[in-house]
Amino acid sequence: MKQLENYILGHWVKGDGDGQTLYHAVNGEAIATATTRGLDLASVLHFARQRGNPALRKMSFQERGLMLRALALHLREHLPTFYQISYQTGATKADSWVDIEGGIGNLFAYASLRKKFPDQPYCLDGEYLSLSKANTFIGHHLLIPKEGVAIHINAYNFPVWGMLEKIAVNLLAGVPAVVKPATVTSFLTEAVVREIVASKILPEGALQLICGSANDLLDYVDAQDIITFTGSAITGQMLKAHPKVLSENVPFTMEADSLNSIVLGEDVDPNMPEWDLFIKEVRKEMTAKCGQKCTAIRRIFVPENKMEDVQIALGKALSDTVIGNPLNETVRMGSLAGLSQRNEVKAQVQKILATSQIIYGSMDSVAVIDADAQKGAFMSPILLLNQEPMSSSAVHEVEAFGPVSTLMPYSSLEEAIAMVKLGKGSLVSSIVTNDPTIATTYTIGAGTYHGRILILNRTCGKENTGHGSPLPLLVHGGPGRAGGGEEMGGLRGVKHYMQRVAIQGSPDMITAISKVHQPGATGITSDIHPFKKYYEELEVGDQILTEKRIITKVDIDAFADLSGDHFYAHLSETDFNGTMFEKQVAHGYFIMSAAAGLFVDSYKKNPVLLNYGIDELRFTKPVYIEDTIQVRFTCKEKIPQSKKEITDIDKGIVKWLVEIFDHENEIVGIATILTMVAKLNQE
């Protein structure tokens, strides 16, 4: 029988002995064994810190992002192999799509996120702070990749997505990973890692894999490491309390299984589109992945006067679900990950049955297609009914991690919110309503107990991603029982793997360190206008001080007529008593336009391709007739762009600091403009 290998120290190695036997979830046959016995896990972490970390820290965000994109493209070439192995976990094609291609999608999402970062290994966080009157002493925050390793301890239900959604974040941040998948489905994780290693896209030490027990891995963590855990709350709490984790103050992010809920709004009746959306969402969340999702709906709250209609509709929807061998194209629900998982689910259902009853499904039998219901880990969907949810504890505390959910009535929206909170913290909740008042009341009332809330109605019905689908650029996690952590979350997720350090000094020093021009820093002047320089020729700090321009009444009146902006402050006949202005004032947008007229040099074609936009535009002081303006125009930051098509112009984005001064040398306007600038030697 095949023994899974561990990828550590740059090599594929087997553990000592056979270890744990892994079984085909559909037919029950033994397919592999896995063990980490005999591995020197201290050396695994040391290798990541000494080889993987320095290699990633030297790369810029742009290089790391392009690395993720290349990896995603490579893995897509091997989808048939991954799907074939995924069927052995009991997953249907739709289930596997979420796991495999959803995971690859996370790589693409974080690859694109590189555009939000500079072309260097670290970055600034937030805005600068002036700490002195003359602005010779300022403060900022810098984010630097941590010098440790990300340790990912993952659950069995998503062996691919669970790994890729996490490593996408730490790799973009510049930190290596050691992945420990749940052993029962680790054969699929191993197959994906084999392709990652074979691609040679990641630097050595950036990713290591251990298939089997974590053994003494956490004994060797230090303060620069980061641990993420997905699984049961009990196991997570045990790991979080590890003496080394506590003594070293190692960041520990936990995503624990939670009793997620869905609420049918009081405004919804069977004739509304929201009714069908509700029934469809519950059925999908009960049967997708055979209910083995940390985000699956476990509690269903319905207005008490609609309970019978919902029960009938859900029963019909569930009865239409074909169960069996995932390789059969008619099958819509496969099996649990293994017989031990089925036994665990049934044991948990028995606890809930102390105060509830089964209204759909059977604990003892299930009709399947192209499979043996006993040899495979198949289970009927189980819909429970609890008539007294406010006085029952098990339904809010016990999770059956399978195709199991409980239907419960509520008498008012306030009561529904109170019952949702009895779950003591969840990853996600949904409210199905077409009433904005109900949606607002529920979201604000239940929001403190959830990491995510889906408001589902007819408008987003076709395009919404669903109750159970975390998105890479939004936070995935939840308070309380759900673990209290946050995963992914776009920029937030990346920052989790970086050390935020406050830096203080002169504008010149902060500019030199950050590679981003700070207000008050010394500019670089030359006889060549910055707009005449190609992307590679520009330096952060390149600066011009423009000629001056006197603002006239003719300017203001003409701009008002041209733009159609006849706001009273821009009209000479206005009585300015009681206003914020002394007399007719120039339009802020005219001042910005006049500033462009001063700093733009474009009579002849030059490397500037176009104006890409304006950020952080502020008008800080009124400009009146006969006032003079002048502009200090500085190259603030450069961000390279990759070609989407081979025929594209090779270019980068350049951010420019625009400071507009009046005759008293006071700033009247400030902005950051963005331009696309061509690179040299276009092919």
C-alpha cells in the first residue's frame, strides 16, 4: 500500500513505520498510510526560517504576486488529476470544484492584490503624521515580513482550498509555510504539493508539508512564527494553550466549527422570490460537501406562522437530492470523508435528539446510486425540528458536522436575534429578506456574534456567492466559539504576517527608508521635466516647482459656465454675510485644473500615456480673486505593471504628490495623482 511522503528540508521523505491508514470514502478500501514518526520537526521549522524566509523576504510584493499567479496557472494544468483523487474523499464534482478551483482562485486573487503594494519587500501602513510645527519630525508605520514561519494546521473537509487559501496570504507577505493537513484526506493535499514542488516556482523552503500527526511541532515555535488552525474548537483551544505558544506570545488564529444560522425574514411568504432563495440556500448548505463545511447552516430560524410551509418545502427539496458515487453524473451529494466521520456525526445527532425530533431523513438507512451505503461513508440528510429553542441548549451547542440542520420557530425578530446569539459566536449568518429595516435590525443586532453576514434578496439572488462561500478579499473568521480569529481579508490578511513598526524621523529619513516621498522631504531637481522621463528613469523625489498663476474673476466665471457649477460661493453677486467665505471664491476643481496646467508638460508626445486618477484630493484654504497659486510637483511612488497581453505597452503606475500653495506660501490644495508611464525599449 502506498505510504504518503512528507516534503521537508527540500526532499520527499517517508516517516518511520506505516502510521495511520487512509480509506476511500466511497468504497471503504484502504488507499494509503501516513505518518510523521521519526521526522525532526525542529529542523523543519529551522529550514523554513533559514532558507525559505530570507528568499521570500528579498522578493518584492510584485515578484511574490507574480509567483502566486504562475503557481495558479501551473496547478490549473493538472485539474483532471486533482479531481480524480478528490472523488476518493467522497466529494462530487461540484464539491471538488469549490475545493480545488476555489483554492486556485485564492492564488489568483492574492496575485492580483500585489497591485495594492509597492515594488519592494515591505510597505508603509496608513498615512504619515507630522510630529512638529515645522514638519521636520514625522512619524509613520512600516510593515515588514516576519522572520518566522506560518504553521497551518488544517481541517479534513477542504484538503486543497484549506491549504491554498492560507499560503496565498503568507507567501504574498513574504513568509514561508509549513502545512499540516488533516490526515484523513491528506492524500489529496500531498498530490497538489507534489505539483507545486515539481513546478519549481517557489523558492526552496517556502513550503513544506507533513502528512500525519503534528507530534512535537509546536514545541519549537518562537515569537516570529504565526500559527493558524482550522478544526474543532476543543482541539484549537488545546493547541492555543500550548506552553510554548503562550510563553513566546506566538500569534494564533483559530477558525473553529460553528453553529451557523439562517433566518427567514418576517416579510417573506411562499409567493416571493426570497422564499425560493431561502429553500435553495438551506438545501445547498445541507448537502454540499455532504454538510462537511465549517460555514454550513446548522440552525434554521423561521417565523412561527410559516413553519409548516417551510418544513414541507425543505422536505421536497431534500428528497430531490440524488446521493451516491460522486463519479455518477446524476449524483448531487457524495459521502462523508470516512466511516469514523459518519460515526461522529451520528453520535452528535443523538445528543441533539434529546430535545429535538427528526422530520426528514433517517439515521439508519440511505438510498444511494452506484455505491454500497454501508461500505461507503454515506448518510441521509437529517432535518431536525426543535419547537422550544429558547429553552434548549444542545441545539445551540452541539454541532453534527455533516448533512444535518435544525428547524426552529421564532415569534419576533428580536427573539430570532437572541437565539442566533445562543450559538456563542459563528463564522457566518444569513438573513433572507426584502425589507431594509429587517435587514438593518438583524445585521446590527447579530453582527457582534458573527464574522460575516449575508443579506439575501431578489436583487442579488442570481449573482450572490452564497451563505457558505468565504471570499479571499473579505475576512473569514468569527468571534467566540468560531475561534476569535480572521483569515484572508485581502490587505488585512497579508498584514497579519508582517510586523508593524512605528518609525520616527525627518521626512528625508522616512522617505529613504520607505521609498515613498513624504511631505517636507527634499526633492530632486533637474533640467528635465519629469514627464519627459521613462518609468525606469524616474526617481522617487523627482520634483519641479512651477511658475505662478494669478486667479482672476474671468477664470472663476468662465469655469462656472463651462462646468455648470454655479454654487453660490462661486458667484460675485452673492451676499457673503453668514457664509464661510469673504467674497467670490474659486472652484476647488478649477484650482486643481489650473495646477495641472502649471505642472503638465505635454505639447509634444512623451512617456506619460494617460492620467490614471486622483487620490486624496483636499482643498484646505479658499482661493479668492487676485490670489496667486504655485505647485510643487513630486514623484511620490512607482508601481510596475505587468502586461495582460503581449501586445500591451510596457508601463508602470507613477504616483505624484501635488502641493498647491498660495501667495502666502500656505497650502490651498493637496492631492496624489496617478499616471501610466511607458517603460524604455518597447518591443
